[in-house]
Amino acid sequence: MASVPRVEIREKFQAAVALSRVELHKNPEKEPYKSKYSARALLEEVKALLGPAPEDEDERPQAEDGLGEGDHALGLPTEVVEAEGPVAQRAVRLAVIEFHLGVDSSGIIPLLRKMSKFRKKLCKLYFIMAQQGLTKLLRLNFELAILLPQPPTSLGLQNNLGILWSEREEIETAQAYLESSEALYNQYMKEIGSPPLDPTEHFLPEEEKLTEQERSKRFEKVYTHNLYYLAQVYQHMEMFEKAAHYCHSTLKRQLEHNAYHPMEWAINAATLSQFYINKLCFMEARHCLSAANVIFGQIGKIPATEDTPETEGDVPELYHQRKGEIARCWIKYCLTLMQNAQLSMQDNIGELDLDKQSELRALRKKELDEEENIRKKAVQFGTGELCDAISAVEEKVRYLRPLDFEEARELFLLGQHYVFEAKEFFQFDGYVTDHIEVVQDHSSLFKVLAFFETDMERRCKMHKRRIAMLEPLIVDLNPQYYLLVNRQIQFEIAHAYYDMMDLKVAIADKLRDPDSHIVKKINNLNKSALKYYQLFLDSLRDPNKVFPEHIGEDVLRPAMLAKFRVARLYGKIITTDPKKELENLATSLEHYTFIVDYCERHPEAAQEIEVELELSKEMVSLLPTKMERFRTKMALT
């Protein structure tokens, strides 16, 4: 070892690290792994210069029954092996080289996935190389643990083994390695506290070694990566609470250590908000989204580093896409908060219950007093100016359920602002499904706002706005390729016309003598609702136009609701022609009867439409008598 030039070893190692980390982004598209290969070649040269590992040396002393008393795990007498001695130093450097070889092999796998030719066999080959190399190193680290309080690569090693196995979808194996890495970090920090040498420092002269601050930064970054990958593993295992906890911890640490890329951080925070929205934790969701807005605003203001994902450089396209995705998360926040308020205050026919509204108003002060301080401390991102900037965004957005029209309108306008922002990128031409989902969310915002509106004419106008934005989508969509989306829109348009008709009937009931214009308007709305409900029901028919004997579980409730509303709509048609009215009653009875008969043949369907089924049974009992009286009256006249 004395004859080997230290400078040569150091220079080759540093060149290999640069090839693996920096030059990687400059590789030609057809050879994305070129610099990785070059790095491996240099690392193998360094390994050869260092000499074989103790376990490979022919001259290694052998004991007949394992290690002799007083011998060390590296195969040499204990008194010869010292933590600062040449044997230990060489073993540590070999461990670092093995670590980089294993990591480079695993790093080639995702690059190969971009290539089509031979990619499966090559991915498998490099997985085996990486797995064998890293596992061998794991054994070597156990030997080094006798010499050093923290082997140089243990934390990163177990992280990379975890990542490697997760790539192979061996999630439980990945979990074991990652959890072991987390436990190792916690134990080390509890027992020692100060950061260990960075693996690269074992190839640096004393004067070039890292400062304590930089060493700590790198060590903490490895642990942050550990939390990040654990979050992914728990998500894959559907342990959503744990996944959210680790994701939140990762984001928080990235800000604390100033180790984040604004675009990636912002989209991860916005995605995390969706977990909190689904849990109805609106304060936490608001905080994540506010933080996402603030950090996203830093794009272009923070210098790029060697770790910056190359895609973050493709600003125009990716920037606007991510901005649109964050906007969609805000839309979901506003819509879900409004819908939750509606569910809390509606009666059994979907109208505003004033008693429930009063009860929620009485609870408002208690909610503010109990939640604001306790919950905010648990979720806060950032400190100092960053914390203030996030709070400034939060203060403009409510997290408590709206209790009246003005509060609901405030959320509606915020949601609508983000609808327009999302549609800037997710346009119909190129992003059909995404665009339609944004439009449907916009329609839903109007729908739930109408619940809070007490003026029936204004409510009608809100439903009219919904129809105006949804009907053009039907015209442009190919029903063959977008069958499910087509059904959703048909059903939603039908429901909007249905609600408008009910409102117009309620308005007419307040008038002493409704004129022909109002009657015509009601019938036209009725006709439009019937048209779209029928289009929806016809889409369920087979190629021979036969309605299914068994309706699929995914469309069972909508189909039954459509049948029920069609029955009701025929009963609401206003006509002066007795014969026509009798025909409408017969059609109405036919649809009510279908619901009752279907639920008798398929009892599971009854659970989906309990209220509608009871009303249908009642109408099946009453309508024949009403129709008979009507026939008698017609015969007499």
C-alpha cells in the first residue's frame, strides 16, 4: 500500500464520483448510462490499486475453527488492526468503493428502462450486480463496526438496498432495509450525536476534509432520503397514515436543511394535501397548499445544483403543468370543504336545514378556540420569513366549513380562480380527460354553491351555467372511446335540468295563476332532463339495444336513480290532453315497477336506493288507482 500513489487513488475516485453525479446529465440520449460505465471502470481501478479485500487475500490467516482467540474479524491479530491504522483505513476505503460500485449498478437500472432493446435482461443483470455488491458490503460493514462507531456507508447502504428491492417490487424486503436504516440513524444520534465522516472523506487529505457543518448536512440528507423512501414504501403497502407522516416529515426536514427543489417540493406538498382533504383535516390541507404556493414561487430564484432534476430545467412545459396540478389540488380543497358543509346542514331531501345551521354556528367559536393553536403547531412548515409567507397565504383562505352563502361564495370564488388557472394548461386539445375533470369540478362548485342560495331564480341561473359548460363536452367527445366520461356528463346534465325543473315548479306553485310561458319552460326543462337520462340509460344497453338483466356494480346506483327520476319526470309533465296525461302516467308506472322488480330479483340493489325504492313501491301501489279514476273520468266526459 505504501508504494501506491495516494494522489492517483484520490484523483481517480473523485473523477468517478463526478462522472456518476455530474456528467450523468450530459450523456447522449441513446447512451444514458455512458458516464456510469466510465465511473465503474475508474472505481475498479481504484479497487485494484487498494489491493484485495482481506477475505480475498491468500495470505489471510485461517483458524481451523473460525477466528482464534485475540484475532479480528478482518482476519488479522487484534493488536495489528487499529481504527487509524493502514489496515483499517484500506478496509474502509474498499468499503466505500464497493458502496459506489453497488450504487452505480442500481443507478443504471432506471436508465435502462428508457431503452427498449434487451432492457429486461439488462435490468435483471444490473439488479443482481447491485444486490450482490451491496449485500457483500453489508457483511464488510459488520466487520468494520468492531473498529468504528459508525461504518462509513451503513445508512446509505441500507437505503440503497431498500430502493433496489422496491424497484423489484419486493416491498417487504425494501421495508426491512429502510426501517433498519432509520433505526441505525436514531441509535447513532442518541449514542454519539455528532455526524460521522462522509464516505468520500476517506479519500481526502486532512486539509480538504469537510467542515462539521457540511458533514452534518450530508448525513442529515441521507436520513431525509430514508424517510422519503419509507413514505413511498408505506404508500405502496396502503399504510396511508404512516405514509403521510413520513412524507410530512420529509418535507419539513427538506425545508429545515434547505435541501429541496422548489418544483418537486411544491408538488409533493400539494399531493400530501389530498390525503388531509380525504381525512377532512382542512387546516392541515390548507397549510400544505399554502406552503406549495410559496415554495413554487421560488422557482427560478434559487440557483440550480448538481442534484437538481434535469426536468426542472424544462421550465415552460413542466412549470405550467405543475402549476396546473397544484391548482387542481386547490379546487379539490374548496369543493370538498363546501360539500362537507352541505352534508352537515342538509335535510332528508337535500335542502338547507336551518336548525342544523344554527347548531353549527354555535359550535364555530369552540372550533376556533380548540383547534387553531393545537393543530397548527403540529403541521407548521418552515421558520422565520418562510413561515410568515406561508401564514400570509393561509390567512386568506378559510378552513372551517362555510355556514352561509357569503362564506360559501368566498370559497367558490377561490376554487373558480384555480379552475381558470388549471384550464390554462389542461386544455381539451391534448389533455381531454384532465380538462373534462376540471370542468366537472367547476360544475360541482356551482352545484354546491346553489345549495346555500335562498333565491330560487338565482339558483336556476347557477344550474344553467353548469349546463352551458357541460353540454359542449358531449358534442366533442367520441362516445366509443370515452364511454364512462360520456355517461358521467350525461347524468350530470340530466340532474342539472332536473333540479332546474323542480325550482321552476316551486316558483310556479307560489303564483296564483302561472302563465303559459312558465308552463312551457317547465315542460322544456322536463323534456331536456328526460333526454339526457335516457341517453345515459341507453348507453347501458348491449349492441342489440337490450337493457341488461344484471346492472354492473359501478353503475347500479346511477342507473336506478335515472330510472326513478325518469318515472317522476313523466308524472310532472303538464298537459291539457287527458289521453297524453294517461300515457305519461303509464310510462311513469312502468319505470317505478322496473325499480321494484329489479330490487326483488337483486336484493343487493335495494341497499343502494333505499329511499327511492320505498317511494317507488308507494307509487306502484297508488298509480293504478289514479289511472283507473282518470279513465273513468275520461269515459264520462
